[in-house]
Amino acid sequence: MSELQGTPNIAIEDETMLPGKMVFTLAAGAGLSVASIYYCQPMLSIMGPSLNATLTETGMVPTLTQIGYALGILLLVPLGDRFDRRRIILLKSLLLAVALLICGFAPNIHSLLLTSLLIGATATLAQDIVPASAALAPVAVRGKTVGTVMTGLLVGILLSRVVSGVVAEYFGWRAMYQLAAVSVALIGIALWRVLPKFTPGTGMSYPALLLSMRHLWLQYKTLRRAALAQGLLSVAFSAFWSTLAIMLSDTYHLGSGVAGAFGLAGAAGALAAPLAGKLADKQGPGTVTQIGSALVMVSFAAMFLLPLLTPHAQLVLIVLSAIGFDLGVQATLVSHQTLVYGLEPAARGRLNALLFTVVFIGMAAGSALGSKALELGGWSGVVALATVAGAASLLVRFLSRKI
């Protein structure tokens, strides 16, 4: 299939670059949409009592949101190969805004859980934006462009905790969802204005489109290895962030605002994503995946030293570890996307769907396993889980050296 399939017909004066306004809007759109599934994490300690919910019920909010995201990626993202991705982006942004608004008025934990599932499904808007950036970018700078957009996505994930923690503490958790609804609606309109129309890469029916994903999964060993390695890192990533607020409250008596502020540490690591993309363009993405996985493992393992330190030094180490493992996760993800997007250009939506379905299955598993590890083994249990997941990802990448 032609490289032009699934690609917009747009004139760019400099073939080695995209307009800065377009790249910024894509990055902002990815960040604001994916942030929707993480706003809840620092607010769990506030949401539960306000709805008379148990700890177990409240813990299902991030789990169901991530399950919804995984289902949305599997069932909705492939539509980007069949229809104009620009229209899909606008429609999803409006649906996500409505879901967020409904969540802000949820009367009980059961309606909140249902709406959280819908938020997850429609927040897959981010996974329509990333393949769009890959289709728009010239081959020579595809890794760098995807890295820049992914920086927006990961910064959105991490800063969402900062914003939601502060807003929830001063204005309540409902206000956070209402503000999020407005931001998503506005960025959806902005994306509609700056993006060109996309020519669909295939004329398959929807059932055939979904069935073709099985063929893609079986055909490309690179895809399977990338998905497995990134999924394992997602287990570690999610286990940490979904339990951090509870641990900080129980151990250090810190509120949701401080828990959210830890996202600033992760955001610092995320800013290096364009560098990871540029390195993948020059040195090959396989090498970067190994470096990133190793960094994740070492960053988590360092937290085994926490019992030897003073409380102040412990918090410093947690911050440094967050910077390290978020950098590793982001560098590895950008490199895995560079590998996967080059396999079959006309099927980028489906390839992306397969990759991120596994990633967010890992996220959902990380939330559930992290909560159980915290309950059974305390923070050391969470650290052990994350370290083992990082080591397993590194092993997968070492077994994939020829990629």
C-alpha cells in the first residue's frame, strides 16, 4: 500500500518540518484528552467520602477508566484507517467533553464508575492524534515529531495529577471534571481548525477492519514484542501513580495537592521525549527501548533504599525516581511507536490500537495489582512489583536485539 494512504494531502513549505502551530495543537490535544483518565487519581481520597464509597469501590474508578480506554483503543481507534481522522477527532472531543461534564454531576459511586468507563473510551481521542502526527510528518523527522506530540501526551498525564490535586483541594473534585469538559471541547475545535482532511487508508467495512487486526498482530513480531515490553512498563507506571496519593497520606500525612504536585517530577522526565525521538531517528529505536527499560528498572529499584533514609530524604528519592522512570517510560514508548508506525503506513490506526490496547491493559492491571501490593506489602510491595515489571520489559527488549 502507498505511503500516501491514510495521509493528508497538505502543502508544507519545508518538507522537513511541520508548522509549529500544528505540532503544538496536536501535542496539547493529546495531553488534554489523555489527562481525562488521570484526573481521578489524586482525588480518590476526597471522592470516596463524598459519595459514601468504600476504599475498594473508589479504587475501581481508575481501573474502570483504564479498561474503558483499552476497549476504546481496540474498538474505536481503528476507525482512523477507514474514515477521515479529522472528523473522528472532532466527534470524540465532543463526546469526551459530555462524558466529563456528566461525571462532574454524578450522584453516587455507581454512576461515577459507569461514567468513568465512558470517559476512558472517548479519551482515546489521544490515540487518533498520535497517528495523525505520524502521517503528517516527513519520514526523516517522524521520530522527533511523534516524540514532541507524545511529550504533550505524557505531560498531560503527569500534570493532570498536579492540577486535579490542587483543584480538588480548594474547589472540590466535581469542579475538576467540569473544567476538564470545557478544556477538551475547546481543544477539539482548535484541532478541527488546524488539521487538514485525511484520506482513508482502506475501504474495509468495520467488521473486516477489526478482523484485519488479528492478521496484523500475527504478521508482525516487532509489534508483539513492542506491545509486550511497553505493557510491562505500564504495569510499573500505573502501580506507582495509582497508589502514591494513598501512600503519601498514610505515611507522610500529605494531602491531595501535594500528591498531585509529584506529577511535576514526572513531567520533567517527559520533556526529554523529543530527544528520545531524535535519538531513535539516528541510532535506531531498538537501542533506545533497551536504555529506557533499564532506566525504569533502576529508578524503581532505588526506592528499596527508602527505609534507610530520613523522611525528608525519602521524599527526595521518590521525586528523583519519578523523574527517572517517567523518562524511561516515555523514551521507550516513543521508540516503540517509531518501530510500529513504520511497519505498514496505511494501517497505522490499527497498529496503534493494538500497541495501546496492550499498554492500557497493563495500566489497568497495574492499578489493580498496585492496590493489592500496597494492601499486602505496603509501599515496598509496590516498589517490588514495579521493579520486576521493569526487569521483565528489559528482558523482552534484550531478546529483541535484532529488531
